[in-house]
Amino acid sequence: MNRLDSKNILSISSKPLSNKKNRENSFIYKNIIKYLIKDRWLYFMLLPGVLYFIIFKYGPMWGLLIAFKDYQPFMGFMGSKWVGFKHFIRLFTEATFWLLFRNTLLLAVYNLLFFFPLPIIFALMLNELRNTTLKRIIQTITYIPHFMSWVIVVGISYILFTTEGGIINEVLYALFGFKIDFLSSVKWFRPMIVGQTIWKETGWGTIIFIAALTNIDPQLYESAYIDGANRWEQLWHITLPSIRSTIIVLLLLRLGNFLDTGFEHIFLMLNATNREVGEVFDTYVYNVGIKQGQYSYTTAVGFFKSFVSLILVYISNSIAKKFGEEGIY
């Protein structure tokens, strides 16, 4: 009798709570549906972007499984044999790993040091121009290289820098009596890669910084001018602090692709004489993975690259937050 009483008491006391929770859930679901219907066209426009990320970004992540298997195409992802960290051990113990790591790291560091600041500097210089027409002409001219493929950029470089009739080498020969083998020299490979990246992407990279500069309140400059600040002081105390958060966010995003040196660009510039300094993870994955069919091993190489980028983003984002910035998550 006592047991029945206690059960009845529990059932009676739990009913109001469960009913309240159900009512709250029902209210939340109704609100979600209400907002979905109200902004249906906005969500419809969002759909292609969501599908893109699901199909091309999140879906292929299942392919990372083959880094831990001896993948055989006729057996499929699930049927292939598990081998644990075998391919990672091979990667870290092979002599080519340190060659690839050094080449990739150096190109990534050079791009970060020499290319990343240039769009900021160029945007600041454009911002100082008072002639709007001239400013737009310069912007348009500097945007154009971004729309060229790497094939065209490398082709132009060949025409300019080849030792057999290239304009640059002809000028050098006329002035100093010698030519430089820019395209095959080990010494000139990295400067050529960084220089081509700067020429192609600097103008395009200014867009976000110019947009950030237009959002600065003009009254700040007027106040600074009244206080006697010159152009340099206005730049240092108003302009740069105003776009600091934009610079940090773009730097964090850049670190997310730190080891991505660009397969197409490097592959087009590679030849038998500069392979020692030009072979990077991206080209190695193509040569070994696609040409030789070592899919599991090269997936492990790609996995390693992604892991390094993830660590860099996490550390840099934590540092940014520690210094009071918003970060990217």
C-alpha cells in the first residue's frame, strides 16, 4: 500500500513539470517555424552556400579515414584493412619529410612576411589619395592580375625572365654584360614564387582593408587635425587602430591555410633543376598520391598539413583573445 502511495505521489508531482517543459519546447519550436516562414527567402538564398560546404567541405572529411587504412579502391573505404598510424610513421621517418617540410615552411613564411603586409600598406596609400578618379583607376589596374590564372602568370614570367630573349635578361645583358637564369636557378625559385604572388594578389587583397578604412568616422580625423596632428600621426593613432581587428582576423584566416602554398602555382614553376627547393607537400601529394596511386599515404600527408594549420589557428586565436581582440570563434 505504501509503495503504491509513493508511486502515485511521484507521478502526480512529475506531471506538472513535464507539462511545463513540453509547453516550453512547443513554444520554442513554434517560434523557430515562425521565423523560418517569415525569413524564408533569406534562408533559401543561404541554401546553396550550406549545400556547398556539406558536399565539398564536410562530406570529403570521411575520406580522411583512409589515412589509417591500406586503402584498396575495389574494397572501398569500409572494406580496406585498418593499419593505425603506419602511414604517419612512414611520413615522419622518410628523408623526404624534412625536405618537404623545410620547402613548404620557408615558402609559407616568406609569403606571410613579404606578401601579407603589402595589401595593408597599399590600401593605406590608396586611402591617402584625394583624387577619386585616379584612385579608382589604380584600384582597377591592380585588381586585374587576380583574374588571371596561374598558367597565364607563369607564362608571362617565362616571357620576361627567360635567358633566351626575355626582356629582363636582355636589359641585364645590355647594361652589365651577363644574364641570370631566374627560371631554373635554385637561388631564384623562392623570390620568383613570392614575387608572382605579390603581383597577382596584392591589389585584390586591398578590398577588405579599403572597406574597413571607409568605415572610420571622419570626425576623428577632423578632431585630430584641430589638435595639430599631422598625416603620419593621424595614420598611426586613428587609421591603424581602427583597422587592427580586420588585420588580425585576416591574419588568423591566413594562418588557417599556412602550409597551403598553392599546388598549381608551384607545379607550373617546378623543373628538374629547382625541384630540390620547389617540391612541397602539395606537389608531393600529386606526384606520389595521384601518379603512383599511394592514396592512404598521401592522405596522411594532407592530414598532417591540416593538423598543423588547426594548431596554428587555435594558438593564434587564443593569443588574439588574450590581447583583447575578438578572434574568429
